Amino acid sequence: MTDTQTKEYQTVILAALLHDVGKFMQRDKDVKSDDTHEFLSRKFIEDYENTLKYDDWYDLEVVKELTFCHARPYKESEFFNKLTNAGKREFKRLSAVVRASDSYSCKERNLEQQRRDHGRDVAPLDSIFSQINLQQKNAKNEKPFYRYHIASINPIDSFPGEFKKLDEGEISKQVSKFKNDFEKLPKFERFEDLLNALLSLLEKHTWCIPGDTRYEISDVSLYDHLRTTCAIAACLYKYRIENRKGREKFVLIGGDFSGIQDYIYGIGSEGAAKRLRARSFFVTIFVEATIHKILDRLNLPITCNLFSAGGKFLLLAPNLDNIKNELNDLKAEIEDEIHKTFFNQFTFTLAWISSGGYKKLKNEKKYFGIHDFFEVADEMFHELEIQKLKRSASILIDKETGDWQVEKFKATELYKSYKGKDCNVCGKGPAVCPDKKPEELEICPICYQDKFIIGQKLPKVQYIGFSRSKVLDDSIRIYDNYYVTLLLEKVSANDFYLLYKIGNNASDDKQEDFILRHYIANHVPTKGDRKEIETFEDIAKYSVWKEEEGKKVGSELLGILKADLDNLGLIFSRGFEDDEKRTGKTISRYLTLSRMIDLFFSGWMKEIMERNDKNWLTSRLSELEGIDKALLKEYLGGIDLSKIYTVYSGGDDLVLVGPWETMIIFSLFLNMEFRRFTCCNNNITLSAGLTVVKPKHPIAAGIREANELLEKSKQAGKNRITLFDTTVEWEQMPNLINFFLFLNERLNKEKPMINTGFLHKLLKYHEMAKEFLDSEKRNVMGLRYLSLLSYDIGRNIIERDKKSGNIVKGQEECLELQRLMNIEGGKNSLIYNLKIPVFWALYRNRK
């Protein structure tokens, strides 16, 4: 683009980002009731003109008028009326971009919806999760009002509640905080820095502000509306300066890094705890830098990154011929880099489809394809699956002849400086010593990076800096001209084109709020002043909970939890199917839904472990019905969430390792909080698998075992957890936990009437009961357990008065154990799922 076009481009981007900021200002208590949001958007920019004035980057006067005219007639603008005819044509051209972008972004608004019965100053944002419905189209589904109170974004507190309207002054207070932060904006050296700072402030203060308060349902935040409008405007401007005309104005770009699980878990046992998390973290920054590389090449703002999590991403771009040519080149470059550096230990797939054309429905009403964004995104991911069958084709196949390039099947680049020794850590790469590596270590560059750069810094990292040159000696090269630096403290932002704050140690720097917050669940247990990552053997030792007669009590074991969100594809493709107007599947809703899911899996997961609030944990679990609260409180005193090791958590899934008992409790707590976060919507559930292994068990094998248990939960109907070879619905867990607490308390009495020998007998009765409950013909021989258990209780548990025959000892135990004789619940009965509480009690009390 020419210098003039670049200035226009940035003018449109800024105007689109701020076009509806007046809707936020409109809810301030000091604003006149008849002030329109367009007027207030313009006034806001006028009030902060000195802060926003950068004449070389954009025309601020035009920005102001574009925000005013995006929904107002031109004749109401004095600025417009003073322009020459040529100036008016140019202004209308830019205004048309912002107007259309606003329309694309907010199409979820249904003009026929019933209006709210309260004013805009107390209108809350509805949770998007409360609107998800996977039932039959138009099925009657009474949805409670789950909404957000006003607060700065925080994963721990960003939970919806059941209420109809905000308290007086809630939004007004947030407006004041926003203005105070805006006044502190420093002067920036690049337009991108200003854009990042504005995005940071808008997310912090408007994530829970409804984008429109006029209708009964408003589940898209002002932040998501502004961000998507900005992305669309950038694409539309570039499309229109090419004088392109057509129905398909956009290209949706999808990227997918496959094989990353094998790459992350494909490590040896040496230093596994440090290196496992390092590899997971590296994949995260590698994906992020790849997104930057693509957006930079296409000259698109960061707002065009619509979604990125779990090794996948979606970007929005204009539908131009040169864009597609650039994407072909980028795909080849990225694949070549992965091939040279990692020899395809993981692979990359890039695909794109056109979007934005008119389509016809059966009723012959027209709508824009980009308004049906969920289906467009689904088609994009389907295209990615097709492209996976051709992955690395640009590297391995000659483009002109179509022949295999045999030399590419050799790790020539990787072994260019091979000295005859393989890495003694992974065994896959050459032992090529970096300059600062101790010479006696025979290690490859990748394992060196895992262990000595990322592994050592990770527990203390506060910021991630992305730069186009090496800033520090240990900056990590991703591509030529793309480096990532892990920062333990704040440094000059001028060294980086993008800076993410990921740590919790907020500084007192007034510019702290102008750094984009990026949630990465990177918590790992540490020890000592140097915060060394604890080994898996160290973590397992926290399972020992007391010493008795010189012997440790407890089992030094690890629990490996793998969990993910059920029916994610259906939620995105069919979650809003009951919307007859087909206006629900917009780009803004897609962004809101994906961002909130990732906020939980990345943000909440990190915060909950680092806070390790035992009072909160106890309070939440005590809300479960049917649990002895006194026994639970005593037991939870030994649970420490800070000892959970995060292998990966983001997008919609997680892999965690911790002391085995902690992981059982955490899995239940996780499901409870996720249900609360997603409005207790029965269409949005989690499935999990939890395996218990010895600390020296290969971690990759343990994760595979946890994944197999997760699959069992899925196959059994989802919304379940599988542990101790037993799959149960989440709602059954409180009953099983209560029985465990009973067994555990009785085992630890001074003269226990229930001992481990009796528990082993219970397991035999459990197997007999399963013979009856599992067989199609109901094998009655399995019911023998009823008489045997009754006899056992009478002989070994209770004592009777010889004269009266009354029970004088063991009555409480008898009553609790009689619950095992109730088989009416079938496979949901206590006896059927007895392995969970019994194995739990046996492992816990092993000496």
C-alpha cells in the first residue's frame, strides 16, 4: 500500500475499534439520557485527543467522524458538510467500510426480540453458555438468567450468576476506572503498540459490558464486538482498495499443528518434569509466532486472529489473489522450518476458504455467509482435516515434476554438524554442543532449550516478548526474524513488537495495564528460593500424610488427569440451531464462545493452583449434598492444589499430574466450577480419565493410559469420569466420596472395627454383585453377596448384648454398610461402583 493508503488503513482500524465505545460511556451516571452512543463515541475521542493524536499514523478528525457516522446520517456531521465533493466521496468510502463491518459483526441482534424491561444503566451481559442448546430445534427449553456482574476481567471472578439486572452504579464505576486508565496511556512509538494497549484496556473493562442493551438476550460483549468489527474493517478496506467486487469478500485461514502430543510426550525419563512442561510451553509460543508471521506477511492487525488454542487457529483475511499466493508461500516456509529444525517431529497444516457471499434459504431470504460463521469455521476445520492427508507435501514432493525428493527424507539439515554422538536425553537429535552448554553433556539443541532455557525460566516467567531480532542471548529463535524471549521482569517494550503479561506478580508500573494479558496455564510445583521445578518423585511424596510408629502412611503415587469438553464440535455447529432467523452464528459469538472457554482452561486453571485457597475449596465441596462436612473438612486439610503439575491446559482440554489423592479431589472441584462457569447448562459437560501410577512410571505412558480412561468415559455416554477401573457420572461422585470418608475414618480409629482385611472382602462382594448387575439374564448367583455381607457384618462389625440381643457396638457402621445391599440403582448403585471408595481408602492407608 502507498503511504496515503496506509494512513487511511490505520484510520479505519482505529475507528472500527472505537466506533461503539460510546455505548460504554452512555451508561455513565453523569451522561444525559438523550445522548446517542455515536455522539458519545466521538466525544470520547475528542476528550482524549491529546492522548490519541498521532498525525503520522492516522487522521484523528476522520476517526472521530467515522465513529459518529457509522450509524448516523452524514448530514448531521459538520466535518462532513465542510468537505469538498471529492473529500465527501472519500469519507463515504471509508465510512461504508466501518458501517458494513459493524453490520457483519453484530448480526446476532434480533430486532424482533422482546426488549428488556429495565434501563441500559442496569442491563447486564448474558452468558453465552446459557444460550447453548443441542436439543431438537425450537425445543422448549426454559433458560434461567445467567449474567455477569461488572468487574475487571479475572478468571477466578468471571463467573455468571442468576439475576435480572445490575445494581445501580455498577457500570458507572467501571466507566470511571476505564477513563482513569485511559488517561495514563503513554506515548507510543508504533501504531501496533497503541492498538495493543487499547485492546488491553477494552478487554479489561468491557469484557462483561453488553454490546447492545435493547433486547432480551445480549450475550456478546462490547469487547468482542469491537474486536471483530476492527478485524472485518481491516479486511474490507484492503478488499475495496483493490476495487474488488463480489460476493465472497473474506478468506478464513485455518492452521493446525498436528503430532504435537507425540512431540511433547516423546521425552526420556531424565528431567522429565522440567522438560515436559517446557515442550508444551514451546508449542504454545511456536503457534503464536506462526500467527504473527502470517498476519505480518498479510499486513493485518492482531485483531484478525479470531481464535487460537490447542495448536489450532483461525484468522480472517480479505479475499485477494495476492493473499492466496502469500499463503502458499507461507505454508511452504513454515513446513520447511519445521522439517529442518524438528525433522517433522510435528507437522503443520494450513488451509483457507472463501467466505462472505450471499446464500439463499428455503424462504428465499438472503443472509451473508459470514453471519453464519460457525458453519464457515466448521467447513474450515474440515478442510484442514483433508489437508492433513497432504501434510509436508510441499517439502517431500517436487512441485514441477511431482516426484519424491528423496534427500528430504534424510535429516540432512538437522545432522549438518553431527559429531558422531546422539543426544543422551531424547536419542533423536545430534549431540551438538551450544556455546554455553557444559561440554560434558551430550545433548541436542532442542533438549538443551527444553532444559536450560525454557525449563529453568518457566516457573518465574512474568512476560513473553516477541521480537524480530535476538534481544537476549537466550532468546528463542522460531523463524528467521521471529524470536521469543522469556522475561522474569519488566523490560523496555520497545525491544518487542508484542509483549504478553502471563505472570501474576503485577508491578507498580502505571503502564502495566497497557500490556496485553495472555493466559497460559503454566503452573508447576517448585521448591526453594530458586523455584526449582519439583520432580515427579517429589510430587508423589506429598501423598504421604502421616507417620505412624516410624512408618509412613499413604501411597507415594501420582494421579494423571486428562479431561476435555464434550461435544465441542456440536456446540459450535449446532449450539444456536433454535434461532429461526439464523442470525445466531456470527463471528462475534464465535469469538465470545471460544474466548470464554479458553479463559477457563487457561486462566482459571492457572489462578486456582497458584492461589491454593483451601477455605474456598472446602466451602465449595461442602455444598455437595450427602457428604459428611466435618469429615470432609478434616480430610481436605491435606489437599494442596499448588502441587499440581500442569502439562497442558488450554482451548478445551487439559492434562495434569499431581499427588493422586489431590487429583481425585481436584477433578471433582474442576467439574463443579466448570458447571458453574457454563451456567449449569446440561448441554455443556466435561469427561475425564484419571489414572494412578508410580512416580517413575514413564509419564508419556501414563498420559496414554489416562487418555484411554477418558475414552471410556466418552463411550459410556460422556459427562463422566473413569478412575480405579470404574466409570461413573459426576453426580455419583459425592456419594462415593462420602463412603470413602466413612471407611477412612473407621480405619484410623484406635481399635478399628473395619480394617483392610474387611475392605478386601468388600471387593469380593462387589465382584459378585457385578455378576448379577452386568449379565443380561441377571445371574442370580451374584446375589449371594447379600447374605454373605449380612453375615460378615453380624459377625465382625457389630456386637450385641447377650441378654437383650440389642446392638451395643457398631450400629453406625452397620447402618452405613447396609447401603451396599441396595441394588435398585443398578449400575449407579454403591455396590457396583465400590472400587472407587475402597481402592481410595486402601491406597491412602497403606503403611
